[in-house]
Amino acid sequence: MTDLSLTLRQERPSDSEAIERLHERAFGPGRFARTASRIREGAGHDPRLSFVANVGTLLVGSVRLTPVWAGNAPALMLGPLTVEPAFMDRGIGAALMRRSLEAAREQGEKLVFLVGDQPYYARFGFTPVSPGRFTLPGPVDPARFLVCELEEGATSEYAGEMRPRFV
């Protein structure tokens, strides 16, 4: 009998095609025009901090963290967080979120930004970015521009424009 339990693991280069197809199904072609996508395309995601979820051998979820600059602060941009539609509402996205934030904390990262739904991401410690403190190079609904401090008080130390960080 096949084991269909959920497993989380670091993303591998061989996962790229399956992840891209998952993003295409979940977000469609308009995903490339989003401000957060424009920042992420400038620098590759960090595979040490990016994870996939499998049920058996089927890739059913992915989360990526991309190094960015937030003013003069090294930070991360989370996303996309994607779960195969047939597997939504089963805790897969939450498990991926917890694992990626834990890995970022272990690597000494202090700030993780994202553009997303505050009611969903609040449970992971994300709060709206203070108006004018950090800016994105494109339009974004300020209520959806969120930050998670992995080190308490980290946002008070920095301000400025978000841009890709090449590591």
C-alpha cells in the first residue's frame, strides 16, 4: 500500500517544473505583473529556506523565501505560498509557513515581508507594515503589505525601499 502522509522537505532543483506548474494553476498568467513577483524575479529564492509539501510522491504545496533589502536591512520576501487546490484547507499552507519561518529564524534572519491577506497571515506573526516605513517598487494595497519580525523590534531599526538582494 502507498503511504499518502504529508511530508515537508527543502525544495530541490528538480522541483522547479512542478512548482512552476502549481503557480500557474493557482495564480494564472497575471502573477508576473504583481509587485511582489517583480521583486522576487530580481533575485532567486533561497533554497535553504524554501520548502515543498508532498503527499506520497505528489508535490501539493510550495513556499519560497527570497532575499531582499528593506532599506539597508537584509530581509526576506515570502512567496508565493501555494497549495494545490484539491489539497486546500488541510493545514498544508500553515505547515509550510511554520517550517519556512523556523528555517529563516535558524539562519539569523530578522524580517520577513509579504503581500497577502492579513487575517490568514496574522496567526504566523505578520502585521501590517507601518505606513511609509518600507515601500515596494510598485502599487500594493497597504493593508496587504505585511511583515513578521523574527527578532523583536527589528522593524524599528530600518526603513526604506524594498529591492532584490543577491546572495
